[in-house]
Amino acid sequence: MQRGINLIVDAVRPTLGPIPRTVAVSQALDNKPPDLLDKGGLIARRISDLPDRDADMGAMLLRQMLWQLYEDCGDGTATAAVIFQSVYNEGLKYIAAGGNAMRLRQCLDECLDVALDSLEEMKTPVAGREQLAQLAECICHDRELAEKLGEIFDFIGEHGQLDVRRGHTRSIERDYMKGMYWRRGAVSRAMLRGGKELDRIVMNDAAVLLSDLDIEHAEELLPVISMLMRAGAKSLLLVGEKFSEAVINLILNNKKPEKFRIVAVKTPGATDDQRRAHLNDMAVITGAIPLFKAAGDTLATAVERPKDLEGDDPSKHARSSYFGGAKQVWVERTMFGLVSDREDQDELTEHLADLLELVEYATDKDAEAFLRERIGKILGGVAILRIGDVLPTRMDNRIAIAKETAKSLRRALRDGVLPGGGVALLACRDTLEKALDPDEESTGRAARRILLRALAEPIRTICRNAGFDSAKVAELEGMPRGHGIDIRSGALVDVIDAGIIDVASVLEAALRGAVKAAALALTIDVLLHHERPQETYTP
């Protein structure tokens, strides 16, 4: 097992630090150049089926931990790998000398809690464009991209929407948009004609009708059009799950779009639950009451006059029942957006509070991500980042890096930051040493020594990757807490002031995952192999 663990870590170790060395991974297909990777999770995922089956089990145990961390946080895998290796190798020496593995695991967990509490005390909030850009550069090592992301997240905040796209120039560009948008465009490109911009239509003071209905017959739509025209409406955004060719033709055969225009879009969402959620969000924004086919609603439901409105002005009826309104609606080929005109924000605030509460209790990663996406839409901060480059492959790589960095920046805005460059972990050693009890049992002292060594391993690795020897770390002796090494210059600096920072939750997850997984691995006594193992590349 130790051979397999060391093999994985030795492959990932060069990627740690601001001056990483890339790892070449051969392609499975012939005549393909190797991939040059600097992400520990991706490198570990490419390793499988070692010839030594015992070593393979150790490698796959570590691989699973690193890939899970990469999926959850997008970063921190190289830090976790070197900590795991140090804890496992030192723990193995203690067990080989006669120590008890189960008791060592318990003591390591106790020491881990002390280190995590120390990290919690060092947390600071991240704020401002400059600090966000510094953090982004620590993650992506791309100054131009980091500056743009710092500006964007200073504007949109933790929950705001960010859409990363392929650019049409060699540079990185960004745009900001008003309102909220969803990834569904007009059901027909012809509906977008006649506007000031090609393939984009803007409608001011538009009526909005929300549904997940299959609108099959053109006759269903005629009463809706008649009611809205009598009410003086100039335009309608019609949201539905499906539109028949007859309905689309009715909309396109409009001879006087300047008097009344309809644009139809499909209901956002990949599943019924997602569609209902998006419709409820749009309802709060527009004041509309959605029509649901599961409830037996049809388009006729929207125009049926309730008894308490008999004799009322039709315009009052149109604006007080199923129809909502938006100050502005814009629709493109692949998305549409709304700018709210509601003066009463109480319902919106209450709805937002409910979503924030659901996020706190979400246990499923995909469900939490979807809730955060909904919150971002309601808050209305929208940015579009267009990434260009001469080479398409390099452009795609920068897009992937931008998305991963954005995920880390959201975490930083939510959870705070810590001194980077391995300094925060090194500072935890002081707390561990102060908590040392002279009467502590030998296993507890051994666990403390093992973790003290492991906490120094990330900064030592960063120094080695940058070309410094281990003596460089010794220069930190006697320096104030929070001081570390600026690897780019070799100077000793206050790392926070120098912009060398880590996302707190990522560093905590890396430390917790590495120590707990290594402690568990130390308790394995028997390896059981299948005679004919099932082949899989899934971690």
C-alpha cells in the first residue's frame, strides 16, 4: 500500500505552489501528444491499474480521497496529498515499532481538531477588488484572468451569476447585465427580428405569462392576445414547456409587431422539479401566478374571469391574476432575462430568505449548487466573461481554469481566507506544541509529532518546487506569526499583505480529508483481492 500511495503523491507533488512544474500524462489514444496537467485531482484520476495489486489498492485509496476533494472544492489536492503521505509514512514507522494503529488513529483525530480550531482563529474575511484578484492569482496563476475575476466578484458578490464563454478576440473581456437571466432562448430565431440588435429583442413594460404547459393549439393563444390588447399591453413574454408549429406560426404571422409583440421561450430547467423551481422564482420577480399542467391548468385558466372581478376593467384583471409584468424583458437565441418592476420587495425578500435557509441544510452537492444558482438569479448581479486566445485548446483550458477559480472565489467570499503558501498550516504547529501535555500517553505524543511534521510538509514542498532547499523554511524561525516566503522573490514577507492567501474552507477540507484518510489507512490489516476484478476508471 505504501508503494502505491507514494507513487500517487510523487506524481502530484510537483504541482504544489505558485511556481508549479507540470506533469505529462500520456493519452490512451495513439498519436496523441501527452496532456500537461497541474491539477492534483486530474493527475491522480489518470492513474489506475498498477501492476502490483497491493500497491494499486493503496494508490486507489488515496486517489479516491483526492478526487472527492477536487470534486467538492476544485483545489487543495496537492496540499492534501503531501500531508497524507507524511502522516501515513510516519504512522507506519510507529506501528512497525509496536504501536497500536487504532489508538494512533484516535489520537490523530484529536490532534486534528486542535489544528482545525487554530485555522478557524486565523480566518479573515475577503473583500475588495484587489484582494479578490490576489486570491484568484494564487489559484489560477494567470494575472490577466485574476484581475478580471477580482473585478467581477467585487461586483456580483458570492451569489451573483457568472457566465464564462468563448471569446472572439485574443483578450479577456467582461460585460455586466441588469436583471436576471435563464439559459433558454426564443423558440424561433424569427421572433427576434425587428429589434435594434441582431438576434436580440428588448421589450419594455412587458406582460409575462409563466407555465410548464404544452401549448399545442393556436386557438388557445387567441383569447390571451385579445385580453392583453384590450388591457393596453404592448408585448408578452410567453413561457411554456413545448410549442407546436401552429402556435409558433401564429406568433410569427403577426403583421404589426410594433402594436403587440409575443416572444415565446421554453421553460428553463432539465427536470420537472427544476422547472417548477425556476417558475416559482420568476413568479416572485414578476408577480405572475404560474400555470402548471400537473394542476390541470391550461391557457384558458389565465383568461377565465373570477367572480369577484366580474364587471371590472379587463386591464385590472390582466394585471391582478395570472399575468405578471417586467420593467424590461430581453430575449436572445440561447437565453432570456427579466428586469423586475415590482415596488413591493417583501415577497422577494422572504423568498430569498427561504432559499438561503435551504442552502444551509442542503446535504446533496448538486442540490446546493442549484439553490445557489437560484439565489444568484434573484439577487440580479450578472456578469459575462469572454475568454479568447489564439489557440482553441489553450482557450478551453483557460475557460476551465476560470470556472474552477470562480468556484473558489465564491467559497472565499462565504468562508473567508487564510495566510497562504503553507503559512497557516505551519502556524498551527505552535498551537499543537502549546497543547502538549507532559503526562500524555506515548501514542498521543507520537500522534502529535506525526502531525507536527505533516503540517510543515506543504511549505517545504512549495520551496523545493521553486528551487529552494529545506533550509529556506528555517529562516522563518523567530519571525512574527503570519510571515512566510514569497516564492517569486525569495523574500520573507507578511503573506496576507503580499496577497498570498488561501481559501479557508478549501485548506480546512484538504487538512481534514488527508489526516482522516491516512489515519484510516493505517488501520488496514488485510487486503482482499477479487480473482477477476471488474475494470473501471471511476474513482
